[in-house]
Amino acid sequence: MAKAPKSLFVCQACGATAPRWAGKCSACDGWNTLVEETDAGPAPGSGITHKTKGRIVKLETLKGSTESPPRFTTGIDELDRVTGGGIVPGSAILIGGEPGIGKSTLLLQLTANLANAGRSAVYFSGEEAVAQVRLRAERLGLADAPVGLASETNLSNILATLSDGRTPDLVVIDSIQTLWADTLDAAPGTVSQVRAAAQSLIRYAKMAGAAVLLVGHVTKDGQIAGPKVIEHMVDTVLYFEGDRGHPYRILRAVKNRFGPSDEIGVFEMVTGGLREVANPSELFLGDRTQISPGAAVFAGLEGTRPLLVEIQALVAPSGLGTPRRAVVGWDANRLSMLLAVLDARCGVSFSSHDVYLNVAGGLKINEPAGDLAAAAALLSSISGVALPRDAVYFGEVSLSGAVRAASMMPARLKEASKLGFASAVIPESGDADVSGAKLSLSRIGHLKSLAATALSCD
């Protein structure tokens, strides 16, 4: 007599299991996240059985000749940049983003480019009917592309379709949360179903040599929904970011086994779909036709790409007992630290002022080198003295007020010179060799020098 399937309670946030239900997950402290699921065995196509006899694996040494993985270009330069030069056959890519941000539009343009270039591309949509996808293709002018299209959510049917005939070069699954395996007694989108579907599709990609691109939903915090193990299983994780108030979209790599991580690609949403932005520095600089206090240009770095972005600050007298601190595009904790350093080391107090800090263009800055530009914008706003229009700033500010060197300083300065900037305020230490660049460099070792010389603040 066969044993009844074992029932477990699985956390839908972190994937932890428990023998019985509880209101709070003991692993991630999430409330009401445990859902009962049945462990009915491995997923179809995973190649795992309950009684599998192991085989001896041949061990090799670290020494040996290695070759770069083969790639094929997508026809979208910004996407090729983010993936490290193109898509590697047999790789698994996970892309996430908010609803309506443009994931399906980008993937439809990707599959159409590959199909028009003579490669085989298959698009499985689990959220839209075939007619809806066709309408989007007609709107984007891609209806004539020979893309294989199907609306299917059954994992077994998808694997059977892919195994029939020629192996495609690219398989798009939109989205992984809609798939379900009939061997698992769980609803689509649960941890068990998502993990089983991802495992089966990744195994197919490795065995058949087809690149598989999975679309993932995101949570309220902006993270890809489902267990974190999915991000560990795939080769590349991409996030599609953007603000509904701006037409620009940023494709960011947070994990890439075949190239650099933290690389970004910039797109603009237009009537004909997503258009690549060749020079993203110009769009992030904002409107700089007028000189006003509280605006500083930061020479940043996203992956290997130097990027100039305008940081805007507004410091206004507050009538509240606790002044407001509002930040868009930057770390709020870093702003609090910077305000404390300006107060303790420069003698500039913001305790009776509301402080608003914004990064132009909807970009999110994560690197510490933006401290100096943010400090310059804050000092400019509180003093009412506008900064020079043709100056850029970068450098990390420590708790002592010292300005530390940033990485790849020559690349930042060359980008500023290319866009017509004439001066730069940079850390005292670090290599700043800019041969051929017409820039006047002002090196400072302490934040107090910036307050005293640039803004006449003791």
C-alpha cells in the first residue's frame, strides 16, 4: 500500500518548512506566511526519483585550460551590456520588476530581434492570452517576427513542447509564478510550485543548451517573490527599475556568473516600445539651464559605466518639533549620518530645518562616493549660494569628516570632461590621471574645506 503524501507547512516568504501551522515563521519572523503543502515527490523533468542509485563522479584539478563561454548578441546593446556581452546558451536568467514597468515589452522586443536574426525564440505567456500578446506585437511593429508563441501554465506541457523538434535558442517564461506541476498538490505561485518549475526549467536549459529567461513577480519591498533559493539557482538575476513619473527604465544586474554584476542598462519608454538611451548622463543631469542653490552634479559609477547625475537638496526652516527628512533615490540612513557629520565637524546645524534630497531622473544611488556631492548640495541650499554649473563632485565622507578616495576616478573625470564640465572637486588621495581631459581639479581632504572655501562657511 502506497504511503500517503506527507503534509508540511511552508513559509511563502523564505521557504522554511514546519511540521505544524504557526502564526509566525520561526525562520524569517513573517506573520501568516505558513501554508500547508503536500510533498508528493520531485517535479516532472527534474530527473530525481526516490530510489536513484548514485554514480562515481570523476574529480579534476583546478589547473587546466578554460575558454570564455560562447554568447549570442541580442540586438539590444543595453541588454548585452548588462548580461556581460550577450546571452550564454544553456544559462538561466531571472528578471523581476513591478507590474507595468515594461518587462513583457522588453522580452517581446528581445525575442523578435533574435527571430529576425535567424535564431529560434519561444515565448510562453502564463498571464496573457495569445491574442493579447499579438496586440502588443502589432503595437510595437513586431507582428511579422517568426516567434513561437503559446499561452500555457502546465509545466509538463511546456517541457513536452520544448522537447519536440529543434531546440530553441531562447525560451521566455512569463511568469514563473503562474506555472504549476500536476505532481504537486499545491496552488500555483506557492514555494513548492515555483521551486519545482524553476528546477525543471533550469535542468532543461543545462541539458538542451537553450537559454531560459524567467520573469518573476516582485513583493512590496521590490524583491522577487518566492524563495531566495530561486535566485541562487539561476545564473543571472536582473531587476527592471523605474518610476511611473518618468519614462526612463533601468535594467540592473545584481548577479551574473558570466559577467560583472551591478551593471546597468538604460531605456526610455516611447510609443514604439523601449528605446535604448546611448548617453544616460544627459537625462540624469536634469534641467541645468538655470543656476539655483541646492544642486550638485555627482560623477558616479554603475558597474563599469561612469554616470553623471544631479543631486538636488532643499533645506527650509521647520516649524515642527522634529524636522522632516525626505529622501528619493538615496539611502535615508546615509543622509542622517551626513547631517550629523556636517553638524559635528563643520559647525553647520540642520536641527531646525526640514531637509529634502532628490536624485534627478529617478535613478537610485547606492555607492558611498555620492557623499561629497550630497554634502555640497546641502551646504549650497542652506547658505543660498549656488554651486558652479560646470563642476562635479564625488568622494566618500567618513564619520570624522575626512573625504576618502573613490574607485575608478579617471573614468569619472573623463566622463565629466566629455560632457563639457570644467572643474571637479575630488578627494585628496587617489589616482586622478586624466590625460587629455580639460579639467581643473580641486582636491580636499576634509569636509570642512568644502564648507569653508566653496561656501564661505566656518
